[in-house]
Amino acid sequence: MKNTDTDIMQYLDGMQIINHDIMDNVEKLYNNFDYNIITENDVKIALSKDVLNITDFATLLSPIADKFLEDMAVRAKAETHKHFGNTISVYTPLYIANYCESHCVYCGFNCMNKIHRAKLTLDEIEAELKAIANLGFKEILILTGESRKKSNVEYIGSAVSIAKKYFATIGVEIYPLNSDEYAYLHSLGADYVSVYQETYNHTKYAEQHLRGEKRVFPYRFNAQERALIGGMRGVCFGALLGLDDWRKDAFAVGCHAYLLQKKYPFAEISFSCPRMRPYINNSKNNPRDVHERQLLQVILAYRIFMPYATINISTREQQSFRDGVIGLACNKISAGSKVGVGGHDGEEKGDEQFDISDPRDLQQINSMLEGKGLQPIFTDSQYLVE
């Protein structure tokens, strides 16, 4: 296992290496981002533009932009309605395993934690997926811990194949793969891939990722591009806000997505904005606080900068905050979330990754959305069969 003695930029055997042009450009932008020199006039100019550039995006993440949060919210709501109308995508996640070979200090699944590990059998996966589909869901996100040994690509592929019988849209949030492996999952029915860089600060990244494949920074960074090369329709980006300077990490996420969109114009881009949540050994990490107003600023900035992108609001967040941002800037929400292994068809079989804050089921989420004049939708695509 790769450990703290190795350079985080050093690839392991079998890891596909692709062009690093986007990573190098994001690193330059990240290092040059000085949000303290931005003025009120810069914010006014940015908000006056129909189309924002990267400099304008940086402006909306600055401390001074906090004074313009109401103006940003008005602009974000208009952009959300323009591109998505009143529709809100609804989905649920399914953790099929929580085995992990990486030692990430902040994660409840990390290999050094003494938790109850579990992996669903294929029969158990089908039972879980069937139970979820019977609730009315048509989009599923399949998740595992970061363990190729316990959750190999063939196992994940089998889960995708089963999911295809019940769901119109299938996403995967797993350890990064090579492009041919993503192509394999896509051939079985997977539509999109979520990969979070966690932090774009190399020093902090090395401090937080002590062992395992996840310690290899560039392999993780380029996962979304490899997924698109493998034929995936969409990719999701995010940083774990609170690991480091949230403004710079949020800026790097936006730059990463923006530059990849320019290179692959037909890719469907998504953002998620998770904050640090309590987890096993939480006290050892000392995360930086990111308050709800600051999280709102990030979400609004994403919407104004890339108005056509999907923005998902996590169950890490309180019910009141989720209700406030959905339809304002976020157009995707989860319901009935379980963050342990299984749990939709009986008891969870493995421990949870982190604490959730919004346990509402699908019916309750639908009622909330309809009460706000929003229309829940359960899939935004359909495969055409000749």
C-alpha cells in the first residue's frame, strides 16, 4: 500500500496516465487566487455580466462578495429557472460495501478504523435495488469503499447490471478507474461518475491521505476525464469543504469542471458541496468550520458561473438549509438516504460513513418540493432501443 513516505504525484503500477494539462492549469489558478484583493466594484461588474469568466467566478467566492449574497441569490434563482424550470431531480444512494484500503484521516470508512465492515452479495444487492425501486425511485447512485480487492470492477459491474433492470439512471461513486474500466461499467448501464478531490492543496492532501491508492493526487484528479473518455454521459465534482481553505477549494472545483467542460463540450457537469460531518475519530482532524452562509455563497457562485450544471444538495445538510437552496440554486436532491451498507431492505449490514442530517423519505421530500411549487422528476434521460 502506498504510504506517507511516497510522493503523492507518483503513480502506482496499472494506473492510466493521461495528459495533465487541465490539472496543471487548475493548479496555477488555485495558487494565484488571492481573494483578499477583490473589491466591491469587482463583484458588481461580475454580476452585471451575462456570461462569467474564471476571474468573475473567483470574485463571487471572495469575502467581500458576502455583502452581495442577496443579489447573488436573485441571479442564481433566475439562472436555475431558465435552465431547469421548476423541475428537481430526486435520487437515492445505495452503499454496497464499506471495505477500504485507503487511510484518509477524515473518513469513517478508512482502513484504520475499527468499524463493522460488510459487502452485499449479488442477491442482497438485488433485494435492496428492488426495494428502492418499489418506493418510486428511477435514479440510483451505487457506492463502495475504496477497495479494489473487496469490491472489484466486476463486482461493481454486476451491481450496475442488476440496477439496470430497475432504474433508468445509474451513477457510481467508487474508487477511480482507468478509462477502459469506466467503459466497461458504461456498457452495463452506468451513466455518470462522482469523484471528489476532497482538497486541491497538495500539502493538505498528503497530510490527509496517508495510505492507499487515494494518496495518488493526479490519478484521482483526472478520474472525471477518464470517465468521459470511457463514454460516461456525466461527471460530478466536489471538494470536502472544511478540510482546507474552503474558498480556494471551491474555486479549484469550479475551475476543474469548467476546463473539462471546454475540452468535452457534451459532458453533463454536476457539482456537490459536502461539508465535513462528524465521523469516527473526528476529534483528531480539527476540521475548519464552514458555516451555512458560506456554503450558500459557494452554491450560488457555482450556479451563476456554470448555470447549466446540475447542483446536488447533500443529506449532510440540515433539512431547513436543503429546503432553502432547492429550486434557488440546487436542482437535485437525495431522499431516504442510508450511508451504511444496505438498509433499504431490512437492517444496515455495515457501519455508516458519516452522520446525515436529513432522514426524510421520498414521500416527505416530494411533499416539500410540491409545497414550494416545484416538480420532482425521477429521471432526466431514457435509453432509446432500435
